[in-house]
Amino acid sequence: MHACFEKTGGPEVSVLAEVPVPTPKADEVLLKVEWTGANFIDNYRRSGLYTVPLPYVQGQDIVGTIVQLPSSGGDLPLGPLKVGQRVFTTAGHSFAEYAVAPAWQVAPLPDSIDAKDGVSLATVTLTALTLLREAYPVQKGDYVLVRAAAGGVGLVLVQLAKAFGAHVVGTVSTPEKAQQAREAGADLVLLSSAPSEENVKQIVEWAGGKGVHAVYDGIGKDTWEEDFLVVRPKATIVTYGNASGPVPPFSPLKLTPKVLKVTRPSLFPFIDNPEDFARYAREAVQLAQDGKVKFAVHKVYPFSEEGVRQTQVDISSRGTTGKLLIQVS
Ligand SMILES: NC(=O)c1ccc[n+]([C@@H]2O[C@H](COP(=O)([O-])OP(=O)(O)OC[C@H]3O[C@@H](n4cnc5c(N)ncnc54)[C@H](OP(=O)(O)O)[C@@H]3O)[C@@H](O)[C@H]2O)c1
């Protein structure tokens, strides 16, 4: 059984279909999926904002057990894998009972970590880590702004930016979300419903009167212009998502007055080889084991047509905090 769509559209185009167990390629493992989860990118693919081949099996991120090892053998940076071992992966087509993944793209999930948390160790934590380590490498003492600070990626960005020594301000849409962002460690949280000029003034004053060193913005269109007002000279705007729509085209001259850098990262190019995936996966597991990052779960959804569609409705609704999980088996 897997969830897929044959044409782009709203959540209603997702259907559950009976399918044979997939056959792994020589360098892939076959996984029995236990847990997966919704990511905002599901919407971009399903709606057609990001082009995918049709029909498309939905989802990315798996916690599951290895059913079949790769036939090609070879060393893996995270060590040898075993049948029956529980692993996590950022692999796609995860809304399925069985899925395949390149062997180098799966990481052992230690028994000390709850299986559900393994889903958040995949896209959410690896995204937050690559943003903080490479998109704008956060320095101790930096002032940074995290948009949608109570979202799936947002809550992890807040915790890790704090763990790496930054001062963190978050923006969120509701007082309940503000409370969650504060509990995650944000030093200041502002409501995005407040007048923009007020928020800009508060952020700039809080950040030493100069503005923040970096903005991590997954909202996109709606916050784009404000990002330019809250940063200090020589800052970096990390625009990493389109929750409100993609940012508009702009002239490089827009960067000149404050000599800014803008970067538009995506997780997968950062981890597209065994060594980088292993390095980030190891760090993610260590941070979870050290208690530096904890994962909030919005809700657990059943693996049914209705359950899958509801994840897509809910993650787009601005009503969720933390991770939306799907229990497959
Ligand atoms: N570049 C990458 O590799 C990468 C990887 C993972 C995720 N992302 C991006 O990171 C962002 C967060 O992803 P996520 O899966 O963790 O989702 P999420 O943050 O749990 O949900 C999106 C949040 O965006 C905010 N938002 C603001 N305007 C919105 C609008 N018009 N419609 C819907 N939401 C709006 C909402 O928070 P408030 O209500 O508090 O505003 C909402 O909760 C997304 O843009 C996603 O595409 C990028």
C-alpha cells in the first residue's frame, strides 16, 4: 500500500493504492516503514510548485526496519547495516508500507531514541543543522531571527541556534506558538500579526541596535521585505522555504545598501554523498542523545487515505506546531 497522486492539486488528489513491495537496486536497502511524517514540501510537490514525475508516491523521511540489504556490498561511513535493524532516512516515497533507500542514506537509530523522534532527526534536524552550519554558519554571540519559530523546522532551529551560542528571536502567528518557541529557548518571540514597523523596531533594538546577523526564513513571500529591514550590515538572509509563496525575483542591487548576502538553500545538495550524510546524521543523533534538541509532536495520524490527506490540510493551515507524524505500522 502507498499514498500517491496522479495529477497535481489539493489534498484530495492523494489516493491510497495497493502495490507490490518495491524491488531495491543493488546499492539500496528495502525498509519496512514504521513511521513517517508530513513536511511542508509535500504541498509544493502535490500542488505543482515543484515539478515531480507522475504518478508520484508521496512523503519523505522514514523510521523503519531493514528487510533486505544491498546486494552490492561495500563499506558505509556509518558502519555495516543488519537485517532487522531500526534506521532513519530522509529518503522519499515514504508514505508506504515498504520503501527503498540508498544504503548510504540510512542511519542507525539508537535504542535510546524513541522511534517517533527518528522522523524528526531526518529532514527537520538535518535541515536545521545544514542551515546553521553552512547556509549561514552561526557564531557564538550572534543575533539571529527564526521565522515560524514553532513549526517543525522552526522549533529545532531555535533549540540548535541556542545550543550553538546564538541569541534567538522568533516570529510566530499565535500566543500559543509564542509560548512553545519560548519553551524551546527563544530569548524573544514576536507575533507576526503585530504591525511590521513595531516588530522591526523591537528586533533591531534587541539585536544591539544594529539588527540581526542572520534571518532563517521558511515563510518566503510574506516576510521577504521585512527581512531586509531587520538585518544589520553584512548580514545573511537565508530564505529556505515558501510556506506563504516563493519570494519575488529581485535585483542584486537590493543587497547593496547593507552589503547583504542572500542564500536559497535546500537540504539535499548538502547531504548528497555518503560522507556528508553520515557527518550530519551522526551530529543529529548526538545532539538528541545529549538532550540538546527535543521534538514536539503535533499529532499522530493513521496511514489511511483520510489520514494522509488530513496531514496535508493541517500542515498548510498554520494551526500546527512541531511534527505531524504518520504511523504506518
Ligand atoms: N530548504 C530546505 O531544504 C527545507 C527543508 C525543510 C523544510 N523547508 C521549509 O521550511 C519551512 C517549514 O517547514 P515545516 O515542514 O517545518 O513546516 P512548518 O513550519 O511546521 O509549517 C509552516 C509554518 O509556516 C508559517 N506560515 C506563514 N505563512 C504561512 C502561510 N501563508 N501558509 C502556511 N504556513 C505559513 C506557519 O507558522 P506561523 O503560523 O507561526 O506563521 C506554519 O506553521 C517550509 O517553508 C518548508 O518548505 C525547507
